[in-house]
Amino acid sequence: MVNRGAEENARVMPMLILRPLELADADAALAAQRELDADDFDFLLGYSSKRGFGEFLEQLNAHEQGIGLPEGWVRSALLGAFVDGTLVGRTSIRYELTSDLLHVGGHIGYAVRPEFRRRGYAGQILHRSLDVLAARGTEYALVTCAEENLASAKTITRCGGVLDDIVQVGQERTRRYWVSTASGQRL
């Protein structure tokens, strides 16, 4: 008799890659933006159809280089999370922290499109985001989530996050976790 539980656990997760969005990703990225609007989450971080997707991509590239940053912004990367060529989510990686980001925003903000949730992609996105920060010399990353977002809290702790505290800003309460970027320190 075959142990189906062990068989399922032995399945290999599809390889998730993080990469900059490209013009060919516009339809999927804009669909993701619409989907995440229901969660009050800005998937494309301020994208405006008035400028067009190509100009948006140029702006993202400039922001990663530290060029033309709006006040209060830091060098950052917005990367799509792809599995077998399908956009399943995204991450926003901030390479440094302002006092506001240190208080609430953190180094990494990630999202998984609704139809791809509960498949382990959030953990993979967070792991790969931590790898990006490690390659840039960041030893510990601040990762935050809304207090009531238990799925995200679980993802962060599974990646080795240690709860520092819970802060209140207006009506919102935010969990703040520190996570080692060293892959050997993560679960």
C-alpha cells in the first residue's frame, strides 16, 4: 500500500523565479492589480494608466538605481514572481529603511494573486526576496504585516521571522518581524 501523504509531500514545488516585469507582462500585471484591489493592496505600487506600462517600467528601473525617487522613497525593486512563465505574485524590496519604513513598512512587501494562494508561493517569494537583500549585504530584514493577516504572519515565521512588536498607526495594527537573510538561518 502506498502512503499518499508521503507521496504528496515528496512532490517538488514548481520553481519560482523573481525578475523585473517586462512589457510582455503588462496584461498579467494589470490583471493582478485589479485582483488585489479587492484586498486593498497596490500590486503595482502607484501604476497609472495615464503614463502607460512602458513608462511605468522605466520608472521602476530608475527607482532601483535611486533616480527620480519621490520624497520619502528609497532605492527599491518591484519584481514579478513567476512559475512556469505565469505571474503568481510580486515582491517589493526596499534596499534601505527610512524612519517610516523602519516603523511600519519594512524591507519587503509581497503578494500572491488570489488564484495562486495556499500553494507555498508566499514563502518562496519571501525566501527569494531575502536572498536578494543578502546579496546586497543586508543581514536582517524587517518584514511586516497587518495584525489580522495570520496567513502572512505564518509565512514570515516559517521563514525564520521573529516578532519584534506590534505597532499601532491610526486604526491599523502592524506586526513587525526581523528575519535573517542568511539562508542557513531560515527554516
